[in-house]
Amino acid sequence: MKRREALKNLGMGVTAGLVLPAWLTACSDDSNGPEVKYDGVVGIVGAGAAGLAVADYLISKGIKVKIFEASGRIGGRIKAIKPSDPIYNELAADFHVELGADRIFGTDSEFGNLIKLLKVPTVKFREEPTNAQDYYIINDEYSTQAEAEARGDFQALKIFRETGLAAYTGGGSVQDAAATTSDLQPILNSWLGNAYGSSADRIGANALGEALSLIEHDKKEFMLVTNPISDVLTSKYARALKRVTLNSAIKAVNYSGAGVTLTVLDTDTNTESTVEVTKLVVTSPVNVLKDSSLISFSPALPASKTSALSRIGMDASIRIILEFTRNNFFKKPDGTGPAPAFIYGGVVCPSYFFPGAGRSDKNLTVSLTINGPKAEELRALATDDERIQRILDEMDVVFDGKASLNIRKRFPDEGGTIISVIKDWTRVPYILGGQSYPLVGGTNDDRVALAEPIADKIFFAGEATDVTGEFGTISGAIKSGERAAEEVVAAILEENASA
């Protein structure tokens, strides 16, 4: 596939404001000859951040790659709405809105450093000049940061989140470990349940604490101002795009012979074919790896991997975008306070994010991420209208009916329908959910086992295989891809040395 075609299918062509070094904009491969001599072809399952990182690294070494992407687009769980997208032109937002990964964690993280290298405009939305603030729902009452911090139990929960969990060794779930007051459990769930892909009563405390203790970056959150996250991937991994074949789902992997035989389903025509590669890197999400009807391995995956997978969860995940005609009712006191960055502590929707903070004077757009059991509850409702109404009902209790009064609608004078965008990642084939998380009883060793190569032929990448504490993030996915690519190169060099 040509780069132009990949960009078209990706729907993310590089937009204004992205300044690239000359060496990074070149589409041609290194003409100085391969650094690693290898006659084989490395197959890569998935064209998300991890798959593109694998491909880019191997291409830089002169190794041939083929990327098989099950969907009709590149990017995996990274997808944005841009103001220019005709299908979503009902949104009033004058900035791009992410439907998957929406923030970057760590200005000095793997992805943060890449963004600095590319000189992409960013905003730390809780710092000057934005100074957006977090707000909290406690017992259906709306509180500022200062009001929440006046409570001793809130301060204790904050300390647990920032330092206590990383040092915790008592077992059980995050909810068990926190042992917070009942009225603060929704905030606990927002911070350390929903934010990590599930709920506080499902996530293992020891494993999450262990992961948090491994993180080495500054943990600051920031957003891209003018470019979707996908632009950064497109720019950094431009030379990998032409190695992608879209609508190509890997249904079976047979590595019993000298090479690897892939059964490939063309998801457009529903026809199957076989492709031979010499080595394979699998970046499929956890729920796909767990389902042998989606991708089967012959020989079967080792018991160490299936055991590790049994202790790694991946739950339902929904992103909902709503807009309001005004936002002063979100600001305390009396509509004059700081603009909101997040609202934590919801029950129907655990957290409300305001992606316009620092990017728009209007800041009328609200991005709602619902993971785990709360997502399952919404998915059980019959229609999207019911799902949105369930969320508005909760907001109306907190804001005295002002959410429903100010929600943007089509033809509002005629009682029109609510304008919204809903992305249910659970329904997306070959993704089937949000992000990986550790179940109770799991440890970081489970990710180590999941990442372990098989017979120097099958390698594994993807955020679930990150062993540095950054699972569920773009940095974690990229780091896992680079690690898997290094393992491939090491295996090839060993084979060359023994030949």
C-alpha cells in the first residue's frame, strides 16, 4: 500500500502546525544498505502504535516487513474527530476531539520525547495560562479542589493514590487496599478504576502499585493543541505505512515448521489466503489473544502465556462526546471560577474530561470515558438515546437540571435530538475493549511472560506486554514495539552467527 493510500484510509493526513525535522519527513528507506543481513520477511499483526514501532525499527535495520491490519484504517485505539470531518460537522468544537487515547502522560516519557522532537504544540491544561481545575462530585454535591481537600478522608485518599498504592503489599483489589469512606469510593473508582480501564474492585492493588512504582517519567498530563495524536504516529512512522495491508485479519498462525504460515482473512471479501513469513510479531489486544476463534496458534500458546492472560483483564470501553451551549454552571463559585479540566466522582460516568481546556475559549465539549462495569451497564441499554439520558440524569442531579437545559441539540426550538458522538470500542472487531489491566492476584511478571518470544519465531508487543509500568498508554505500546523489534534483531543476529 502506498503512503498516500494509507493516509487516506487512516483519515489523519498531517495537519497544520506539525513541524518535522527533514530526516523524518523522508519517505524513502535508507539507501546505504541493510545494517542486518536477512533474507526473510518479518510479519507484524496490527498497525497500531506498537505495530508501527516494530516496523519502523526493523526497517531502519534493513529488514523486510509486512504489516497485516484487520480494519480499514491505521492507528488501532487511536482515532480523532477533526473539525474538517464532514461526518461529524454537527460538533461545534473548534479543535480535534480524540475518541481513543486523548492525553499524553509524562513530558519526558517515550511519546512525550517524540512530541518534543517533532515540535508539536502542546498544553499542560492544569498549568498557566489555562489553570483548568479538577472538580468533584461527593454525595451528589459539586465541590472544588479546595473544598474536597478540606476533608481529611479526601487527603488520605489522595496520598494513597500518589504514594500509598505504589508501596502497598496487602493483596486484594484497589478498593480493598484504599479502604476509603463510602462517599469517596466513586472518586477512588474515577482515579484508580476507570482511569486504568476497569473499576477499583476489579483491578489488583499489588500489580497496579507495582506498575506505578516502575514509571520513571514525570507523570505530567498534557494534550496536543493543533494536531491529533494520530498525526504524530503518521509522521514518525511514515516509512512503515507503505508496508501495511488493510482489511487483513490474521485468523491462524502455524509456526510448527521452519517459518510461519499465516491464514489471512480479507475482511472486505470474506475470503482467506495463506502467507508465509519467517518471523512474526503479534500486537493484538488481550481480548483477541484470549479468543481462539479470532486468532489461533499451532502449536498452541504455551501454558505460561495462557496463565498470564488469565490474570490480565480487558473490559468494555465507551467514549461519548457531548456539547453544551454554555459552561458557566460547571464553574464554582457562581459560574466565575476556573474552567474545569476533569470532574471526578460520577457513578454512571466516573469521569468527565473537558478537552477544550487550553485549546479553546469556548470549552463547551465534554468527553466521557466509561470503562468496566459502568460501560457494561450502559451497553445493556437499548439505544444511544437511553445511554445519553442516563448520563444527563446524573448530571442534572448535580447541576440542578442545567445539563439537560444546556445540552446542544439539533433544531432545539423544535425539541430536536441531542448532538453526540459515541465510540464503543467493545464493538470494534479485533479490538473488543479498552485497555489491559491487572486482575486481583496478578503481577508484573504476567506481562513479562506475555511478552516472552516463542522459539525465536513468534514475538509479542502491544500495551499489554509493556513491563515498565506504562500499560494502557501510547508510550507503553511504543516501548513494547521497540523491545519486540530488538528481540527479533537479536534472534536474527544469533542465527547469522551460527550459520
